[in-house]
Amino acid sequence: MVKRTRKEATRLDEAARAGWLYYCAGNTQDEIATKLGVSRPTAQRLVSAAISEGLVKVRLDHPIADCMELAARLRDRFGLEQCEVVPTDPAAPDAMFGIVQAAASLLERVLQSPDPKVIALGTGRAMRGMVNEVQRIDASHHKIVSLVGTIATDGAASFYDAVTELADLTRAPHYPLSIPVIVPRAEQRKPMQEQAPMDNILHLAARADVKFVGIGQMGDDAPLLVDGFITPAELKSLQEHGGIGELISWTFDRNGQILDHDVNNRVTSAPLQYPAQNTIAVAKGAKKVSAIRGAMTGKLITSLVTDEATAKALLR
């Protein structure tokens, strides 16, 4: 944890108060200035600091007609159980803002359930962003389990593992899958998965009440390659065999069929269910349109959280 000076801590306290007065209590900046005994420009800076310092997390809670219509069309066309579509920021079409907040709301509903749940997570930017937006809550009666390994070929840990962070926010017991995402040889997979701790985790994942996953594209900047899980030669081979996307490291084609390929034979992730059950995908972006469409076509996911631009592209 970063150690702050007393002055910095005081400034953050003031920013938090200003943020609460503005976003929660509905005060104007003039009213905030009066209540805090500061000038209006200072009140404005404090409110801005509340956002920039991550003290206030803003979510849009207003149904937007166009987004709702797009969500309904996606549900109907691809047989989704639920779909959430958020507005696209034209200035930052690839930014995760919006979809991670919407996904966090769905996750919080599960966490607030009084009945014990097994909640399974994939990895990636979307998962990390979603968990970063979750409010701290005591959900110690749930279990949080990883769907995918967390270690690269060279032994490096995944930067986007979200299971541990969610456990810290919720005090729930967590079960990270601390094995390589992809093992060097196919014959190594089964003995590794059958080790007592890993076997228990995979059985927990198989009976998860809800799963949250990202969807990776298989272009030249595929996450599997960028994160060091596969080599350029392996990526090229997967592409040549029709690989269009990946879900918790399982590569699939445009129809959502898992490739019969050496790389998939070495993946240690929890097996994908077909058809999927209670699997919510959080994904957006022009690069991922084909992968998202393939996952929906192949019934690898049951629900989708995406943005307006991606939704329109999926419906073309």
C-alpha cells in the first residue's frame, strides 16, 4: 500500500466528502463550497479529484432507448438469456469504461444473494476492470473460483487475474488455478489437473452458479500471444485452422466450435460446457466482433455485456 503524507490524506478526505455531497447527496458545487468552507473553484477541483483518485465510481442508471433496442435484438437473434448494451464513447471506442461498470452491477447482484454461490471468473482486462468497479461487501458465504490457469510458460503470473482481488473485496474464500495456462505437452495436462488442489478447483468450476468471462480475439495481437501463453508460430497455426476467438484460452472457430488442435489439447482451463450455462461474457471492440459472434453462435455464452458500436457491428 502506498504511504501518503498527512497533507495528501487530508486532501483525499476533502475530495471524498465533496464527491459524496455532489454524487450522492445531489448538492451543487456552490452548496459544496459553502458546506466545506472553500471557494467554488476549490469545490470543483475536489469533486474532480474524487473521480480521478477513484474515490467515486460512477455508473449510468438510465435506460437508453437505442441501447435497450440493440440489446433486445441481440437477445432475439442469438438466443441470449440477457444482454446489456452501454453507450460508446466516440473519442475512446476501445476504452473499457461502461461495460465494466455494467458487468460489475451484475456481479454485485450475485454477491448480494443470501444463498451461497460458487462464482467463477476468467481473466483479462474486462474481468480485472469489472472487479475494480465492485463495491466492498461482506460475501464470505460465497466461493470464488478461477476458470483458467494463472501462469505463463516462463513462470510469470498473469497480470489480469481477478479472483484474488475480488476475494479481497468480499472476504469470500477463493480458489485460484495456480497452474500454467497451457502446458508444453498434451500428456502433462491430465496429471497436473488431477493433483488434489487442482482437481478440487476444477470440480468447483464445473458446478459454478454463474461464470463471468472475457472473449479474446485471435488476430496478430491476440491476448494469448501478448500475455506469453502461446508462440507466434502457434498463433499462426491456430489462425490457419480457423481460430477466430478464445474463451478462457480455448480457441474456437466462427461457428463457436472448439478447434481440434495441439494447443487446445494442452489447455488446462476448466472445460467449456455446451450449451453454456449461466455464462456472462464481457467484451467489446471492432477487433472482437467475429470472436463475440462466434461465441454466441456456438452457444459458448448465455449472456453478453457490450457497447453500442459493437452491438451494431454484431447485428450487421
